[in-house]
Amino acid sequence: MTRWQLAHGRHLDLGAQSLLMGILNVTPDSFSDGGEFDRPERALQQARRMIGEGAAIIDVGGESTRPGAGAVSAREEQARILPLIEALSSDGGSLVSVDTYRAETARLAVAAGAHIVNDVHGLQREPDIAHVAAETGAGLVIMHTGRGREKLADVIADQFLFLNRSLEIARDAGIPDDRIVLDPGFAFAKDGEENLELMARFGELRALGFPLLVGTSRKRLARHLVGGTDEGRDVGTAATSVILRLKGASIFRVHSVAVNRDALAFADAVRERETVE
């Protein structure tokens, strides 16, 4: 078991049971749920529903990361997410993650009550975000991406190249290892074959020595094999969650909490038996 230290004196114990991170995009244009939760009352209702279904973390995002999405200003991003983070933190029990690459947004989000900073650019777009994480004591998710750069041909070699650079930035900023989780960034500038190769070889990422978070939810990887409806994509997502759990993932970032919770219960039971035997 690994203890992940978070802001505001909180922590999560990783390893024995799968943990679910519910996706809450407060945006008009996210690829799956854009526009569904861009009103504060609907967003808060959805967050509470996901918590009730078993989400340990709510990941709040104010700018779409889908390919081709329009950029928003820092002010607009903050206006979308900060009231919701404040409302969730006032509930007391919820752990909140902020999905941002902007240092100032991360700082304001933690001040508003967020416990985790989730950077899809792996600290390499605005490296000052690492100093924010260090100064606030936030838990940190460092994600791999292939966007905006030339990748190595081997998917695992590219993971190590990118993530080791991100870890250098984190350590230079003074972030302790027990605040870091890594995300291989499924579908971020990776085609279908690359995603499948990454999934097949996922266990190799354990050599990095950090807990692993995965986000395959409703992405092309899932819908390519099982169809384009939300129901089909959620079934595909649950299948990938089980595979990746058995290969060592600890945290699962998902749209549909309940279906992944139920699927992962079987994976956890198998893992427990393997450990006992």
C-alpha cells in the first residue's frame, strides 16, 4: 500500500482497492459531456451523484482537452471551476482535483479547497505549476502527452522519456515523491495501435516507481471496439479498467462511476487472491 499525500492534510491509501476519480467537465465543448454540467447547480448535483456511487475524487475541469478544442482564457477557466470547487470543499468529505495546466489556476483552486492538481501537460507547459504543488502541498497527477512534440517510436520508451523529464521538474521544485501519481495519457496524441500497445505493456510503467492513474473513459480506444453510444463506451471503458487494474493501475478517471466500480470489484477480488496465494 502507498499513501498519497494531498493538500489540506488529507491523504489516500493506494493499492488494496481501486479508487475512482469522477470526471466533471464544467465546459460547453468537452468530447463526451460538454454542456451537460456547465451550470453550477447541475454540476454540483452530478458531483454528489458520483460521490454517492463511490467516487473517491471529483476531477473538475474548466477547459476542454479534446483535440481541436478552442482555448479559453485563465479568467474564464477560473470563473467556471472555482465556485464549484468551493461548494464541493464545503461539503467536507469530498476530495477534489483540479484539471489544469495553468499555475495560477492551480494556486487559486487549492486555495478554494482542491486537494489535487491534475496536469495533462505533465508540468512541461507551465513549469511553475510544480512550484504551486510544492508550496500548497497538493497531490499531483503528472500526465504523459505526445501533443506538440516528436515522439519516440516505442510507446514505453516515450513514456519514460517524457515522464522522467516531468519528474525532474517536480523534484527541482521540491515536490516529495509521496505526492506524485503518474498517468500514461491514453489517447493524448496516440492512435489506436499505440493505445493498445500501451495497454498491453502497461505493467512496464511500474518500473517508474509511482502509483498509476488511467483515463480511458469513453475515448476512441473504448468506442473503437464496442460502438459509439455512451452505454457502449462505458462498457468498453470498464473492460479497459479491469485489464489495467490487473496490470497495476490504482486510480481510474471515469465518466460513469457505477459501471466501473462494479467491474473493478471483480479485478480487486482477483488481485487479492493472487496476493494471498
